[in-house]
Amino acid sequence: MTPERLKDRIAILTGAAAGIGRAIAMRFAREGARLLLVDRAAERLSAVEHELRDGGHAVASLALDIVEPTAPDLIVKQCQQRFGRIDILVNNAGIGGSRPVAELPEEDWRTTIEVDLTAQFRMAKAALPHLVQSRAGRIINMASVFGLMGFPTSSSYAVAKAGLMALTRSIAVDYAPRGITANAIAPGLIITEMSQRTT
């Protein structure tokens, strides 16, 4: 670990209340980032915020659901008001669970695509003008190995994560000339509460 690697960088992190998101929050804070944490689980989010504050880290939180149409603009506005700029967006929020195509209700399909792909697009769209101003903007999208290869009963989730990887490539090529990098991380199975509920 390099404690100064993210010194004074301003990061928005969605899905920050538990699992991978909580671990990212802890690591970013230890490496010097100032954080706006976002999650719909208000009590857990508050616990993470207070733990980081007690450790002397600069952190704020916003409890809301990122699928709400107004959420991305609210998140970006809150970060600007609290910290003055945005350097990093970590799109970590998401849901798991799926079924084979013939067994998947269309409503479940729409929900997964909305949470795991469309919300990430909206967050990137809202943040990009501010990341351009940073001149060293970073977007990190949390994809999945499920988006790279076939797994049983994972249709909508796999499609959403594959789409997120394509979105990441599009952002990377469109905004590289303006100093922004975009990367997707594709973990395998990580033992979190979400993965335990869906395996």
C-alpha cells in the first residue's frame, strides 16, 4: 500500500455501504483520498462514514438509490459542494441474481440492466464534465468475470456486465484525448453478502 498515492484526490464511490464497495472506501481513504460515499442502505452507509471519520479521514455520504433519474446530478452536485471538484468516479453499485433466459421475467431483466448498466452510464454522463476539468479524471467501473464468459443462470447479470465493459471502452477512447482514463475491473466470485444471497 502507498499511503500518499491518492492524497487529496476527490472520489465518488457508489455501493459503498458493504462488500467490495466498503473495502474500496477503506483502501481509498488509507491512501489519502477524500470521499463521497453513496448507497441506498442508509444505516450501513452511515456506519462506514463514521468509521472513516473516526480514523481521521475526509468523508461525506449520501443515502439514495442510484437508479432514480435525478440521483447522478444530485451526487455530482453534493460532491462539488462538499469538496470543490471530482477526480475519480467508482461505479461499484449493482445487484446480482438472474435466471436462464426462458425463465427470466422481463421486469427482472429491466431491473438488472437499469441498476447494473444504465445507472452507471448516467453516473458517468453526469461526472464527465467535471472529470474533464480535473485534467486527470478517472472512471473505474466494477464489472464481473460473468461479463467475459458464460455462466449458468446469469443471463441478465452477464449482459449488464458485458455492456458495462463496452461502455468503459467507449468512454476510454472518447475521453482519452481530454486526460481521462476509464477502466473496468472484472472480479471473480468474491465472498460478500450479495454473492452469498445469489449463489
